[in-house]
Amino acid sequence: MKKNNSIKKEYKLGLIVLCISILICITSISYAIWSQLIEGKTKNVITTAKLDINFQNEENEINIKNAVPVSDSTGINSNDYVFELKNTGTIKANYRLAIIEDEKIYEEDKCSDKKLELSNIKYVIKEASDNENNANNIEILSEDNGNIYEGEISPGEVKKFSLKLWIKSDADNSIIGKHFHGTVKVEAIQNSQSFND
């Protein structure tokens, strides 16, 4: 009986070792096939553009202080902020311009508690190459999360913009004594390129 039990144990042990060996072989072969399939024939290369903003007056701060509500026709004829966007990188880039609140200036002026609601601010942005028919699209700053312009810029290209801001004419008395301190931010949206081996 003991001999039969011993043979059965050896047989079970041999069967277990055989099953483990087969499992290891299947796993190795599957991995080899899988790694060949996902390697592919192309490489994805992501490159970056470098976009610089330069304001004409050498300050990138945008302020609204002690302003009063005005009509759109007055706002369109107000002083503007002029700045240039330059692609100093090596690829064409899609970009987005946004006006964001400048918290540092609010702290320096000690007016963080006097922020002007963005829904009270209207703006017009014009690229120098825009024709006059498309130049005066009046928008409210709070819409679209402060995004004010989108476009495409080639390597070495310089685009010039004019930006005007004013308080909308139907703003209520809550704007009295309020301030807005902002700056223009540019965000590049990169495209990936594929190259054959």
C-alpha cells in the first residue's frame, strides 16, 4: 500500500511540475507575440513650441480701477493694450489666449476684497491681420473661462493684438470701488507627429 501511495504522490508531483512548465512556456510565447504586435512600425514624437508674449508698454498688467460703466461704442473707442505673440519654437502651434486675474497685484494693492466681477467686464480683441468687419466682436470676460482668442502660429511668426476692456453699461452699483487686475496668458496646444522607421 505504501508503495502505491508513494507512486501516486510521485505521479501527482510530476503532473504538477509538468503543468507549471507548460504554463511558463505558454506565458513566454504569449509575451513574445504580444511584444512584437505592440512595437509597431511608427514612433510618436511630441515636440514643443515656445510662445512669448510681449506688451508694447513693457508691462503685462491689465487694470480697471475707478472706472464707470460705459456704452459699447465708448468701450470700443477706449485705450487698448497692445501686445505681440511670437512662436520662437520650431513647429507650428495652436494657441489659446486667456485673461486671468493677477493675484500678486491684488495682494500688493491690498484690494483682494474689492475684486470686480468678471461678468461686469466686456472686451474686444483684434489681431492686426483681422479685417474691420470681424474686429469688433464684443464679449463678456466671464464667458468661456476667460479664454479670449484661439489661433495658429507658425515658427518665427509674430502676431500683434489689440485688446480693449471696459465695464458694461448695465452694471449695477456693486461695481463701485471695485478693481480688476489681470494678465494675458498663452497656452500652446501641441500636435504629435509620426515618423516611419
